[in-house]
Amino acid sequence: MKIIDSHTGGEPTRTIISGIDLPKGTIATHEFLAKEADWIRTTLINEPRGFSAMVGACLCEPDDPTCVTGVVFFNNCSYLHSCLHGTIGVVETLAHLGRIKPGEHRIETPIGIVTATLYEDHSVTAKNVPSYRSAENIEVTVPDWGVVTGDIAWGGNWFFLISDQGPAVRAQNIEALTQFTCAVCDALEAQNITGSDGGEIDHIESFATPEEGLDADSQNFVLCPGKEYDRSPCGTGTSAKLACLAASGKLAEGEIWRQASIIGTIFEGSFLSLPEPGQFIPIVTGRAFVTGETTIILNPDDPFQHGIPTIHGT
Ligand code: PYC
């Protein structure tokens, strides 16, 4: 199996480019990986090859022939509906391999098609799937933290978006922010608060004004499923934020929103309105860098050939 590593705003993407037999289409590939070949995820993400913040991207033949590739994303605990920092990483990886040139490319994911534009300077703009805010000012009682209020939005994953509550959104508070957002995530589950389709809210975003010196409108800390935080501003999280800003009239169509991450990296966002009320297409721009090319060696004598098993939620 051959992989290419990249990072987008500091968040890693490990893309499988060859060496495994997969069914056609992202839905079938997702099903195959989750049910029959989860060892691929643990091999690439778990130690000793990976680490818990690593996100994997498995390329596959798309069902839709207008797409340049299909992709299924996964992380340290499971499979992601979508991932935009990962999509930007995949586009840069395909460019590195010479499989695509600057221009527009359609990418099939299990939740729909993302249209990515690769520019000469290697920046990438991803036009996301339709996104929306499903609920506003939801109160959740969080043990040790009290009542926390947030919005629920879909940006390709389900997010709970919190502003100016809990620890200050600053890099020196990453441990406290992780504890706070994990407690919020557990409380949402315990109180049966879900996305409007009943989907689990497995990403928690905490926002504040950006630290001095950052040219951004907002800074975030994003907890991902698997209890790791996103080093990038999180593309689907930025999409959820854009949907909330659009729904509340705080950002006009086409206006730019600069979202900083907890480590100070930036995605630029805007949105297009859809005819359906409350539905928007988020547009997110970022840049990825390829950091390595690797052949994975699986040795049956190695007790950790498929990674050291991890136990989550303990
Ligand atoms: O950029 O959408 C994103 C993302 C999701 C999880 C980690 N990154």
C-alpha cells in the first residue's frame, strides 16, 4: 500500500493512493472499509505509524464519472461523513502525483460532491455540500461547567457551535478546551440532543475573537470525534459557522469570513444562498503541503502490523 502525507493548516491527511482492492463508489467503499477492512484505518492512523490527530483519506473509483476521484475519510476512532481540510490535502496530493492540473475538479464523498478548484499557487477552494443551521441557542447542562448554549449546524458533519463560553480560545488552553468540549459532547449525547436528522453531534466548536496579530474574524477550537482537536480551522466546521452566520444575517452572500484555528492557521470562507430557505453552499479556501511519500510494510510477525489497538471514551 502506498500513501502520501500532507497537512492543511497544520492538520494532517494521510492519503492512500494505491495497493488495495476496493469496490466502485464512495458509499460501497465506506461500507467495505467499515465492515470488512477496518484494519486499513488502524494500520495508518494508530501508533506506531500514525498518531491520534491523523486523518486518513482512501481514494476510490467514483460512481459519478464526472468526478476525478472518490474519497472516504477516517480518523482515530471511525469514519467521517466528510472532511474539507482532507479534501484540500487530497487535491494537493493529486497535483503532486501529476493526476490533476489547476482548474475545477469534482470529488465524490459519501455525503455528496465537493467541487474543488486548484490554483497555480496551490491554494484550493472547496465548494461544499449544502449546509444549514438546524437549531439556535440550545442549552445543554454540562457537569462541572454548568449550562452551555450553542447552535447546531450541518457543514458536512454535525457541529455544536459555542461562543465565548468555557476556557478562552487560546493555544495555551488546549488541554482545558479539550476537557470542556469533551464534556459538552458527552452531555449532548446523554441529553439526546442530535442533528435534525437524528445524527450524532460529534464535533464541538468553541469560538472567540482572534488573538492579537491574527488577521481573522474569529478563532476556533474544534474537537473531533476520537477526542482530538483540529489543528486547522476545520473546513466542515467553518462551513457550519458560515451557515450560522448566513442564517442570522451576520454575513452577506459573497462576503469573506477569515476563520483562524487554535494554532493560528486560516481558512477563508464565504457562502452562496440556495433557493431552499436556510440552505447555503459554503466555500472554503486553504492550502495543503505534501510532507512525505511512503510504502507501508505489513509484516505478519509484527504484533502491531495493524497498529496498537486504542480504546476510546475511557
Ligand atoms: O476540515 O472538515 C474538516 C475536518 C473534519 C475533521 C477534521 N477536519
